[in-house]
Amino acid sequence: MLLRFRVANVRSLRDEQELSFIEPEGESGVDGSANPVELAGGGTVGVFPLLAVFGANASGKSNVLSALGDMRHAVLNSYARWASYEGVPRHVFALNPKSEDEPSFFEVDIVIDSIRWTYGFELGADRVESEWLHSYPRGRRQEWLDRDASRTEVYRWPGGRVRDRSQLVRRTRPNALLLSTAGTDNHPQLSPLFHWFRRNLWS
């Protein structure tokens, strides 16, 4: 289940934009349109089953959905299909020449089997600049992955929760997402997140 999607420097979306299905605080149960979703750890969150995006013609409404498709494509295909690219295929904001030098940002908050996850990444022109994964199995954040291409130690694994880390790092190219590698290799812990993108988002 998708809770939030954030994006920046993609297509006609220059600054960070957020699409949220979460009921705002203080409005719980006001009109009954939000469905309560139980989370691991005992919490619940109100989630709207449907959203509408309004705006003038050519204001970028459809590009929000296209950006979701771009994120899905990167997760599912960057390991297998981007090997033929010298850099990273992406659609940056075209009306500012500086956008080509800035990363494209994608992040989702989702729920899989009552556990909330936050997963995101930044794509540069030549490589994946950063990638992160957080889980909330007991209502508190656990960091699983912290990737930063600007560091000497690109990959950090807080808590050591992910198995086969050295193999994942060895097989992941600079212009591929580690989640794409993990899903392609049927990694036991990370494949459910990979398959969420395959089953729940359409491009």
C-alpha cells in the first residue's frame, strides 16, 4: 500500500513535490473517507483509498504519475537493462540548465504486511548518488541501507540487518540500484520490496 510519494527534478517537477494518501493529523474519522490501516507495533494510520490531482492544463499533473513510473522502471530495470548505458537514463527538469547537474530524487512510504517502509534514491547523470531503506517493524525507525556515492565507504548497513551484503555490493554497478540487484537475485529479505514495485505500480 502506497502512503506517500516524493519527487524532485523529474520531468516538469523541479522542486520537491509530495503525493500523500495519509489522512492529515487532527482529521481522523471526520468524514469517514479514510480507511484505518493497522501497522506493526500497534499503531494505525488513516489512508485515503483515492486521490485526485487538480490543476490547469500543462501544469504537470500527469507527470506526477509519470514520475512514479520512472521510479518503478529504475527499481525493476536498472540492474538488468542499464548495463548498456554509460550513465543513468533519466528525465530531468528541462527548463533550468542546472538541472542536468543536480540529482533526481524519488522516495516512497509504503506498507507491506503491516510493516511500514521508506525507500528512496537519488539519480545523477552518471551514477546512483544515494539510496536508503528504513523499516518500522515496531513503530520505530530501523535503518537498513545507507548508500552515498560521495563517501569512500559508499555502503553502510546500520544494524547489520541485511544478509549477503558483500555479494550485493559486488554485483551492484554504480549506475544500478542495490534494490534492483537484490530483487533480480531473489534476495530473501529485499525481494518483497522489489516485487511491491512490480505488482503495485504501473508505468
